Amino acid sequence: MRVYAELARRAWQRQRAYGNANLAGLFTNSFFGYIRVVPLIAAFASRPDISGYDRDAAITWNWLVQSLITIVALWGWWEVALTIRSGEVAIDLARPIHYLGYWLARDVGRAAYSTVYRFIPILIVGQLVSGLRWPEAPWLTWPAFLCSLVLAVLTSFAWRFLLNLGAFWLTDYRAIASLGLVATTFLSGFLVPLAFFPPVIRSILEALPFAAIIQTPATVFLERAEGMDLTLLLAQQLGWAIVMLGVAHWGAQFAMRRVTVQGG
Amino acid sequence: MSKPDVFLPSLYIRLAIARVRGRMRYRVGFLLMILGVFVANTFEFVALLVLFGQVRELGGWSAGEVALLWGMSQMSFAIAEAFGHGFEGLAPQVRSGEFDQVLVRPLPVFFQVFASDFQAQRIGRFLQGAMAVWYSRSSPAPIPWHASDWTILTFAVITGSVIFFATFVLGGAWALRVVDGQEFMNTFTYGGTTLASYPLDLFSDPIRRAATWILPLAFVNYFPALALLGRVAPDGILPFGLTPITLALSAPIVALVYLGIAVVVWDRSVMRYQGTGT
């Protein structure tokens, strides 16, 4: 276990080396947060409530999803694909540690860094620019939200890892990248809250694993699920995290056998 | 620098064709990329329509009217990306020192960067923008096209692409000075096109002013769209109290002035370029 903790710590430190890029990213996220909150506020001029979201909840959703972008690497993460392309994957496979665990530990370190240096600053910006709806039951909601955030990272990691494995079969991963982007932005509740969709589509999207990446943490933070509903929501998210990680593990083994067949 | 003895426009065309041919060697990958960009953009547009499924208007703008702004912004941006990607991709070249080689070749630096990466695959975004414009003219009821509408639209899309292109040039100039600035520039390029996808009158005063006088996004689509839709703008948003039509027609001048400034800034950045020592 210690080796994984060390990998995570190293990944955190590696992020710290890109301090300037982080600052620029913070600026970009804040700017987009502003651009996207303005039409949303305008939407609430004609009615006080859209599918259970009031103005403050929608504003908070907007800034929250901006702050989650880097935590779940929404715009893509292709480190595994790059090692497959360069052949470095052979060295990674030769390490006496679990291959999926190796990448997961690094991703957790990366996500932890983003939580401290992106998530918190963006929420502060959101609070200053448009005022947020903070949890009314902080002692319950914050721990539940943190659990949900961890599960979101795990689910998104497994999904991104699977997309990366696509590089074993397709030489150019960029086409997979743009289709993957649709899944993680549109189907996840990043572009609009899933509650805004027509009822049938909404229930389908809420059942898919992509909701676990963005919508579920947002729902928990906004306290839109309480008591038994909250437990069920987190259980569903946990279920997706386990299933997706399982598929990623199986996919990795399948792909690695292919590498052996090719002779590396 | 002595005048190059090649005719630059024809050299550009040759390089661009070579680019496209090179891409077409992996035909499936190339077509998948166009499709990927198209699909990603379409879903972003659908997300907007989902919001409009819940409300009839945003600040007095209907779904069709916002779709017009959206489509014009996307079409202009797609053209600008296709021609301006060389400037966008400059940061890694500066970091690796590859850019230094550009400086020793006997061709203008601006031309070399401009010609280095023509991106035909951006047609995916262009088509999506065109579909949004088509939607805006057909929903909820079809609006007939007049010759003047076509003129305003064509002018606006070309003008808008010049404005976005100039922004890419400024971004390139920035990359020559600040090595780690790529994501910062994205705010103005991608952020610019996103901002322009919504009615400018929704935004606060400082943003409106900046989008009129500093980065002239209002000329990309907002003023032309007001003219096309025959909309009345809120007080104080039209510079000098000019009519939307006048502003739409003067947009090419604004775009050329802005491009001129961008080229001057670029040239000065090249003169001052110091490299990274790698």
C-alpha cells in the first residue's frame, strides 16, 4: 500500500511544478463560469423554478461543475495512451505493482491537488461573483459530498482509462477523445443539469455511469437528495465506481495480452 | 530582410493542399475527427436547446435568435481555427526551441507560422454552425431569406473569422513572450466564441464594453444579428448610437484594424523574442 501512497504523493508534487499553468487554468475556469452563469440567471428571469432548481441552486450548480473540471479531468487525460504509443508501457508493465493501481494512485494524487488548488478557489470566485448556495446541513452534506467526490474521481478514472485503452486498437486517439467528450460533458450533467432534460431522457441519463462523474456530486452538494435518497444515490455511485473499475481492470488484462501477442 | 522570390499565396495553397493530402492518408481517422468535432459541437448546441425546453426566452431572445448568434460565432471560429492553428500551437514549439528554426529561414516569420498548420478538419464545427443558423431560420416558423440577409450573413461570418484569427495571432505573440500562457489565451479564443454565442446584452457593462472596444466580439455576430433580426438593442450598447445595419457594414473595417494591430504586436514580439534556452 505504501508504494501507492508514494505514487499519489509524487503525482501531487508533479502538479505543483505547473504552478503558472494552474493559475492560468483558474482564470479560464472562472471566466467560463461567468460566461455560463449569465444566461442561466437570465433563464430564471421568467420563472422562479426549473425542475426543482431555484436561481441560487442553478448558480451554485454552474460554479460547482466548473470547479469539478480538473478534478475529474473532464477535457481528457491521455497519459496511458501516450505510453502505449511510445512503448513505455512495457516498462510500466514490468513494475512489480498492479498496473491499474499504479495509474489509479497517480490519478488520485492529481485529483487531490486539483481539489485544493482548483475546486476551492473556483468556489470562492463563484461566491464573490454571484453568491452560492452553501449546504444548510454542513455536518452531513460536506462528508457526503467528499465521499461522492472520491467516487466521482474513481468512476471518471475508470472511464478515462478505458478510453486510453482504445489507443491499442486505434492509432489516433483524438477521434475517441471528441466522442468521449460528449459522454463526459453532455451525458454527465456538465452542460445542463440532468434535471432539465425531458423526464424519460432524464431517468436514462441518471442511470448511466456518466451521471456519477458530475451530476451526483452536484446533487449531493445542493442537498437535492436527503435521507434514504441520499444513501441510495451514493450506493448507486459506489456501484458504478466498482463496475467501471472492474471493467477497466479486465480491459487492461485483455489489452496486455494483445501486447504480448504482438511481441511488445 | 530581402524579398522572398516565391509568390506567398500560391505557396500557402500548396502547403495547405499538402496538409490535407497528408491527413487524407489516414482517411478514416480524418473523417472520424471531423465527425467527432461535429458531434461534440452538436451536443453543446442541444444542451442549449434543453435549457430552452424549460424557458421560452433568455433576456428577450428566443431559441431561434440565440441559435443565430451561436451558429454565426461557430462558423467564424471554425474558419479562424482552420487558418490560425499555427499560432495556437506555438507554445510547445517555443518551449522546445523548435520555433528558433523558423527564424533562420528566408521567409517572413508570420507567413511560416500561418502556413504551418492548415486544419481542414475544422469543417466539422463550421457545418454545425451552419445547421444552427438553418435552425434559427426555420424554428418556430420559417423565415424567408432575402438577398440582403445573405449579404449580411456572409459578410459577418468572414469578418468574424478575421477577428477570431487576429485573436489567435495575438495569442501567438503572447506565447512568444510568456512561455506558460497557453491556457490563459484559451480564455480569449474559446472563451470569446462562447461569449459570442449568447446575446451580448445579457452581460454586465464592463464585459460589453470590452467585447466592443478591446476584443471586438460584438462585431462578429451581435451587431449583424441585430440587423438580421430587426431587433432593437438596449440603450447604450450601440457605439455612437449607430444603427445595427451601419455597425454590421462597418464590421470589416473594425476587423481589419484589429488584425493590423495584431500583426504589429506579433512583429514586435518576434523582434523581442529571446527563446527559452532549450
